[in-house]
Amino acid sequence: MEKIKVLIVDDEPLIRHALGTILATAHGIAMVNSVENGQAAVDYCKDNHVDVVLMDLQMPIMDGVSATKIIKSAQDSPSVLAITAFSSDEYLVPVLTAGASGYLVKDSEPDEIIRAIHAVHQGTAAISPSVSSDLISAVREAYRDNSGDIQELVYDLGITNREFEILKLLAKGLNNPEISKTLAISETTVKTHMAKIFVKLDVRDRVQALVAATRMGLIEIPRD
């Protein structure tokens, strides 16, 4: 099986070295390069095949949010996994709306980083438990907009009643097996509905779906 090609982007040499060391021992992962700012990451992704970008957020020349937006605007773009020292919603929501599929803090355990790389490469989301509550509150406070009629919006988007049910369960933090059990449908059916939701919301994964649906006012993510 071909290894997942990972680009490390961080302005601190020690962090780049530490992440490189972690990836060097990871099964199925290959670090293809490490660069020190967002512009270098954009340039590298333009000329080379990359599967996953480990993206710092605060960097000189070009920050991680701007770089993520540019990288994700290209066809067949790599997945972006933000990895930063900050768990603040000041960085969390912007990088997710820019197209990142995950958000980790730098004190994450090596195994957690490796699992997250595999997850975003497979098209699922990865969020550090330590920032999940920030995601809930930040998305709700920053992007909630209930000014329009929800049912009318659901109709306009072509979202079915079943898909809307799944969206609301997703907002409660349920995974596919839990949604399957709650709705008494198979996991395969859940996955099929989820794929249709992603298309209708023009997103790639669960995190993006939550951000988009909450921003539109379709759902409200409850506080823990």
C-alpha cells in the first residue's frame, strides 16, 4: 500500500524536527518535506503530490489559515490538518472554514497525531478532545444565523427529512454506529445519507458539515 505523503508546515525548526521524528516511525506515512511558512507550503503543494498537510497557524510571510484556503481551492487538493499551540476559537473556526479537516494542539500524543493523519486522509475529521468544546461554542456564537426559515432552507438545499435528522444527531456528537442505532437503520445507510449531505452542503467531512449547517442556521450545536 502506498504511504500517505505528509508535508509539515511550521516556522519553528524544533517543532518541524519533532513532528518529522514522529512521522518517521509511523506505519504507512512518509514525510515528503517540511517548510517554514504558508507561502512555501502553497508553492510546494502546487508542484508536488501531497496527501496531508500538517499546518501551523501563526507563521511569518503567510499564516496557516490563508495557506489552507489557497491550497484547498485547487482541484484534488491534499487534506489539511491544523496543528497549533492554540485551542482558541480565534484560530479554530477560521481554519476549519478555510477547508481544514482537523485541528490538533501541539501537545497531542504522537499516536493521536498519527491517527488524525490517517483519519483526514480517509476523508473523516479529526479534532483534539481539548478543543471540541471550543468548536461547539465558537461555531454556534460566530456563525449561527436563524434569520431565515429553516424548513424553507432545508427544502432549497434538497435535504430530506432523514438527512436533516442525521444532521441534528451529528450535531449532538453521535458517530455512525450511534446514529444507526438511534434511527434503526444500517450503518451503510447512514454513510450513504452522510455522503449526500456532504454534496448538498458542498463540504468534505463531518467538521465541515457542522460548520456549514450551523452557519446556515440549520442546526444548533448544544453545549456540553
